[in-house]
Amino acid sequence: MANDPANRTGAVLEIDLAGIAANWRLLRDKAAPAGCAAVVKADAYGLGAARVGVALAAAGCRRFFVATLDEAIALRAVLPDSCEIAVLNGPVRGSAEEFAEHRLVPVLNDPGQIAEWRELGIRRGAAGGPYSAMLQIDTGMARLGLTPREFDRFAENSPADGAIGWRALLSHLACADTADHPLNEAQRLRFATAHARRAGWPASLAASSGIFLGRSFHFDFVRPGAALYGVNPQPGTPNPMRQIVRLNARILQIREVDAGQPVGYGAAQVMAGAGRLATVAVGYADGWLRSSSHRGTGVIGGRCVPLVGRVSMDLAMFDVSGIDLDLARPGGFIELLNEAHGVDAAAAEAGTIGYEVLTALGRRHHRVYCDRC
Amino acid sequence: MANDPANRTGAVLEIDLAGIAANWRLLRDKAAPAGCAAVVKADAYGLGAARVGVALAAAGCRRFFVATLDEAIALRAVLPDSCEIAVLNGPVRGSAEEFAEHRLVPVLNDPGQIAEWRELGIRRGAAGGPYSAMLQIDTGMARLGLTPREFDRFAENSPADGAIGWRALLSHLACADTADHPLNEAQRLRFATAHARRAGWPASLAASSGIFLGRSFHFDFVRPGAALYGVNPQPGTPNPMRQIVRLNARILQIREVDAGQPVGYGAAQVMAGAGRLATVAVGYADGWLRSSSHRGTGVIGGRCVPLVGRVSMDLAMFDVSGIDLDLARPGGFIELLNEAHGVDAAAAEAGTIGYEVLTALGRRHHRVYCDRC
């Protein structure tokens, strides 16, 4: 089809929804008998929260986490009513009414948020249901959640007036991807101690990596995000998760170059010998981070090809010397992400983590959702 | 208004359209008597091509450059008919008909694209008009455009059959932001030599930085992009461009911390003394690059505050010790980009260039377009 966007766009991004569901089932089984939520914040780590959310709900997931109110409102419109949607960043001052209106569960992170949510519950004169909330406490990350002193005050003084239907006690691990980091056990102990003061509440500490720290980290439910999307939850060991994305970058032009030819901005890299370059239609404006300049790689015909020079805004160049001209041709593709060259590998080349490779994935890519299994 | 998104979103991004128009006029005057186009590719460097395009057309701009066919189709729908829209990446194989249908001008970068476009012109039996094209030649960047050998063949052999209405000869400088780089003059000479073989065509070599290399680089028209949006075209000298964006990150929580408290993922930074942290609702999923971990800064009440720890996906922490509690309060804002802390400053803190700071600007920000002058 001449008008099929897949035939004309600079890149095609394939997202394997069945693979995400399979990853969720693997994590669910790993965490059982604890429950298993799913984190679909940041537009499901860049992969499309509506499509991912629906696929995970079909797989049996009933508890979802997003970061913001707007993300939650969009997700509410597509998920079954039986699904709970919690908002990790909590309510910005003055937005409590909107949480209630859309049946969203705020994660309350500070005393002001708790007071505002309780006031709404009292004003509306009903307990539980739409006035549900989760409470987050900070156990060593200094990011979101009550400080130990604030939690002490809360545990001692908060009125048991039923104005808030507490759905969970949460905290988040800072170093879960480093299994032997001493902060993991310190955070677990602080969390367990706090939970003992609200023992009736479901408790959740572990995200993706935390699931692999053992049963004592699972509490009542776990809430994986990154691992659903292919990030290795235990760096340095074989990745148990499926790769979810394939990114194919269109070749716009093939060029014969001589030895000594400078390539790209700043003439920052020079061809050591004569060869052939492919210019592809993916650049840092597509989220292919500029920090992968000179050191990124792609795959064509099963062979690894190096990125040459600096990544441009809309373009990048790869050395395809020695690659069959039937493959390395205008209109063909270089694979930037695939099963063999996954998000963690691409991240290492860009000096970052797979999470950022995912959330940066560009808007100009033509997106194809597929079910590989 | 409780339902005003500006009151509930994690960040507000203000984009000064009058400032972009003012920047364009400054560059137009600098380049006169050469003409001045505008580059609005990558969604106008992340700022919204439709809004920016209309503002620039109102300021008098009549020639626009985008990177891709999809960008051009979207822009065609909002620009006056008198505006020409050229597509730098050229037609992907098989998409020539769509260029003609939407009255778009492809930049032809290789012999195959020239052949396909000519064939369309012959088949449709008309010259000029919708079969207009620009030709790009590579003069030392090895990115897009005919190689010197390919241009030789083109200049000697291409039929003067009128099937293509040539609108311009283009090339692009690799090192224009380094005024004394020898490649600038080498590229200029190669371009001038090539242009002598097609002297009747309008010629364009300079983008933002090239405009500041002097009149000999201006040829018939210039085509600034980055400088329109506030990037300094001459790094190391005072920036003649206005800052265009303000990014205000919402404070979600204020936290008292003790000396020795680890902050953020990996416990990679530890508080040297007791103090106060603000957690804001902007993270790398919002394009606030993770590479600014530990070294980014924000501004609150006119004072610079350091980013502490690693940037999270949806959050970042700033040290607001000593900042007035009326300012550093939940619901308040830390300015991540403003007139004093512009895109180049933020880029330096993230180890990249202002261009990438702009194109990474996130989708979750509430966007406000304003006319400051």
C-alpha cells in the first residue's frame, strides 16, 4: 500500500503486547502468593498505556499504577471497572475532587495530601469506595512518601474516623537492582516495622527488581514496571524477561566514503579506511540519545554495525561496509532494538539505563502492536 | 479553576511565540539581502510545529523545512498556500505521489530519489509546480546529499527535460558552531564550485550558526532552526537570541533530611549536612535527561538550587535548604528553564547540546503558548 505509513515513515516500532502479558505472568508467578500489580506510568514506559493496560487487564491484572492524574484519567477510560488505578505522585493541591470523580486512588505522600483527602471524604460524607487511598512512606530514598517522623505522627494521631479507606501501605527500594546492597535489607526492616503499626493494610515494597530479592520483600503485592517491558531486573545475570520492542530504522541513503572522510557534526569522527555508510532516519529527536554518538550499534542481516559520528536530530550514520547491498540499500532497515540487541544493551551504549531508552522512544516512529505468541 | 490543567499537572511549559518571531526577524535582518527560511522539523524542535509555523508565517516567513513527509503533511494543513514546505529527509522510496498530492517539495539526496521524482514528473506530464524539488549535495559531512562523484555525474548527464522544477541547491555545514574550524571554508568552497555548475538555482548553505560566519556563507537564502528557539548560534560568545521556553516543575513534597541521608536511586548521593529537599514532578520520561543527575540545577526565587541524586523517571529532587518556605512549598514551582537558565545552560549540565534539551521536552508538561512582546 502506497499510503501505508509503515512504507514511508523513518522508523517502525513494533511492540509485543503478548510479550508484555507473558512477562507479567512470569512476575506474578514469581511473586505468588503475593499479588501482582502493573506499573504503566510514563505512558507504559513509552509503549502506550492504553494498549498495554488493556492487554494486562486481559491477562488478569487488576491493580495499576501511573504517575499522574492525567495518565490515570486516560487509563480509566479504557480499563474494566474492576481495575484499580493508583496515582503514585499523589494529588497536586486542589485536585482531590478530580480523583474522586474518576474513581482514582491517590498515593498520599505527605501530611498535607492526607489532610486534603480526609477532608474530602468527610465533606462528601462517605467512607471507603471513592475515598480510597494508599499511603507511601519513605524508607531511605528521600524522594516521595512520609518521613519516619511524619509517619510516627500519623500512626499515633491520625483519627480512625473512616474518612479514608486505606488500600495499601507502600514504599520504594532505592537499590533493588543491586541484590547485595545493604540498603535493601535496611529499607525492608523499616517498612516491616512501619507496617506492623498498620498491620491490617495490604503492604507493597517491591517493584521489578525487588521481586527477585526473595519472598521477604514481597509482602502483600508487588508492582513491577520496567521488567514488564524487557529491562533486566537483575543486571549482571541472564535476563529472564522477554524483549518487547523492535525498532527498525529506515535507510535513507547509502554512501561510498574514502579514508579520511569526516562524518557528522563537528567532524568528530573520521573514516579510518574507505567504506560504505548508511544514513538512517532516526535521531535524538526520536529519542535515540545523542550520548550514543560514536558508540551505538545497530543490526543488519544479523550483523552488528557501528554508529559513526554524532547522532543528529533526525539522522544517524552506520558503517555498513561489507554488508550485502541487497540489505544495506535505501528503503531497507537497520535494527536498533531487537531480541539480540535489547533495551539494556542500547542503554549501555548510551551511558544510561534501559528505562530511559524506553521512555525516550520517539513519536515519529510508526507504531505496530503485535502478539507474537 | 479546579479543572484548569495548569493547576494539576506536574509541569508547565511556556513557549513564547512572539519571541520565536523576534528571533526570526533578527536572523532575517542579519542575513539580508539573502532570504530567510525557517526550520521547523522535529515538531519545531519539540515546541509544536503547527503553532510555531503559523507564527512565523505571520511574521513573513514563506519557506519552511521539516524532516519527514508526515511532518510536512501536518504543516501543510495549517500554513498559508503561499508557503513552500520542503522535506529534508527526502522521499522514502514509493512516497513520491504523496509529496505531489500535498504540494510538498522533496529535498532529493541521492540519484535514486532524483530518478523517482523525475519519473513522476514525466508520467504526470507537467513541469514545475507540484514537481518542484531541491537538490542536496554533501560537502563534507557524509550524512545526506549527493557525493561529489554523484553530483559530477548529475551535472554532466542529467536531462534538461524540465520534468523537475529545481527550487534550490542545498548543503549543510558540519562545524558552523566553531567559527574557526577549517572545514567551514572547505565546505563553502565546494558548495560554491558546485553551485557554479547550476548557477541559475537558488543556493542555501547556512543554518543558524552558518548565518554568523559572514556574508559569503549566506548565498541566496539561509535556513535557521535552533537559533529561532533560543540556542546560541555562536557558543562561547554572548547569545544574541531570546530564550523561548520556560519550564516550571511542580513541587510535590518538601522533606527535612538529616546529614548522611542517601538520596534517590542507587543511594548515589548522600546529604553532607541536614537540610531540606523538594521533590518535583519532572523526570527523564519528561525529557529531563538522566545525564543531568547530580549536576543539574533549577531556580527558585531567583536562587540557583542543585539537583540531588539521580533523576528518576517521573521525579527529581532539589536541595532547597535555606529557601523561603513560602516559595519552596508543595504546589509551588522550581524553574528548570528560564531566561537566566536557558537551554544551553541546561544542556551543559546534562552533557549535551541545547538542541537535545529542546527536542526531549516532554509530553506530560502542560503547554502554554504566549506572546510576551
